[in-house]
Amino acid sequence: MRADTSLPAFAIEARGLEKTYKASARLPAKQALKGIDLAIPRGSFFGLLGPNGAGKSTFINIFAGLVVKTGGQASVWGFDIDKSPREARGAIGVVPQEINMDPFFTPSESLELQAGYYGVPKSERRTKEILEAVGLWDKRDAYVRTLSGGMKRRLLVAKALVHTPPVLVLDEPTAGVDVELRRSLWAYVRELHAQGVTIVLTTHYLEEAQELCDTIAIINHGQVIACEPTEQILRRLDRKTLVIHPQHPLTAAPALEGVETTLRKDGALAVGYRAADLTVEAILERVKAAGIAIRDLATEEPDLEDVFVALTSSAA
């Protein structure tokens, strides 16, 4: 199949992107972004992670037209945000962290008004379709102030979709949302991604990023410190844990040469090691030499949280 050359290779692209907030009476000047180079491929499910204050929201808000960059270049769907601001903003839908809606509008009115802002003709508006997709059609005539926190989150997603953007940015979309609503939200977002929408996700739920995203970038102190396919970034830590269930309960974790040992609440002995330095066979020999009979064992691989902590700590 021949690739469609009319579509951009990157949904979002930043080159040397900088943002410095000027000093105020209460706060000193702060450089939030320090020359970020980042290209998010079209059609990807991209995770943008980082500690609080790392620069994630500033990065997103520049592309949304809410923050003015200090330097560098930025484009959405091939449109430079300076040269073609209208086209760039029309190509992106942003679901913000904050719930910012008029409490006296209904969901239907909110979507109709949002569609009007983007110049969507009435004949092309998809209010019913979008509200049904996010599970809010039965609340279409209720005031926003009467909706639950989870419903308001879903309405934010709906508002971001009224102009059918090819890029959807979700900034902490499941904060304060219960498990059931979180699952339904992700089911819908997966459908959008399957239809070709590029998804950019920021989240503090690292297990979500690990499960959903095909590529992950980590920002810390205004700089990109990692940007790799999810599987590759997980391999950055050559650290594993061998979990040993002994035949007889242990009262304390034994000291074993070259490894870290901890005794877990369920009585299992956790042995941390680096695969490049030590084999499982060598560890088991040391465990047996310590007089521990083994009933069962398992190996645990590092998860995204381990990698995140390791990278952000080393970059601090």
C-alpha cells in the first residue's frame, strides 16, 4: 500500500522550543522549556510524562494557543503555529486538566457553542453523536453544574472533539474519575485512535501510559530526557527482581553477596539484581548456601514507574 504523502509525517513537531515566564512581584523568572526538540508521529498513541512542574502543560498549551512561546518553532499537523495559527488550532483538540465550563449551560449547549467557535456549520455538527459516544446523551439537557466530576471530565473530551481534530491531547484526563468511567473513557479513546486520530496523553497513572502508549517521552526541568518506544524505554533498566518463596518462613532477609534482599509481607524473599552482572543460577546458589530451601520462585521485570523514577532522579 502506498503511503499518503498528503498527510504530515508528524502530528506535532517542536524544534528548539523555549518558554520563559517573566518575573512578577511574587515569583522570579522561570524557564519552563529549555529548547525542546520533539516530533510526535502521525497516528501514534504518545505518552508525555514528567514530574509536576516539569513543563508538560506549558508544552501542550503552546500548541493549543494558550501560551506564547519565547523561542523555537512549533507546528501541528504540518501547520506552523505562527504562520498558520488558525489551521494549527483547528487541527488539535485539547482536554485540559482543569474543569472550566459554564455551570449554567447544558452539555448540548456547550458543544453547540464550542462548535460555533471553530466555525463548524450547523449541518456538520455532531453533538448527538459525540454525546452518545461519551455516554452523556441522556444528560444532554441537564445543567453542567449538576453533573458528577466524571461526567464533567467526559464533557471536556466531547468539547475537544466538536471540530473533528486529527490530534487529541489528553492532559491528566482521568484525574478524579472512578474505575468504571476510566475504562469507558479509554475504550472510546482507543476507538478514536483506531480511526486514525493521534493521541497525546499526559498522566500520573504510569500504568495507563504503559498499557496505552506506543511511544513515551519524559520531560524533566523543561528538557526531554527520554523519547523511545514504550518497550524500549522499559528496557532502559537492566534491573530485575527474583522473588523466592521459601519452604519455611524467614524471620529476616539474609545478606547475600552482590544483591539487595528484602523480606516481603507475604514471606517471600525479594532479590534485586542486574541481569548483566549476575545470573539467576548464581543467585540461587547463594540462596541455597544461606540454608534456604526454595518452594517456588518468579521473576519481576521493571515497570514504567521504575524507569520514570530512575530517569527523573538521575536528571535532577
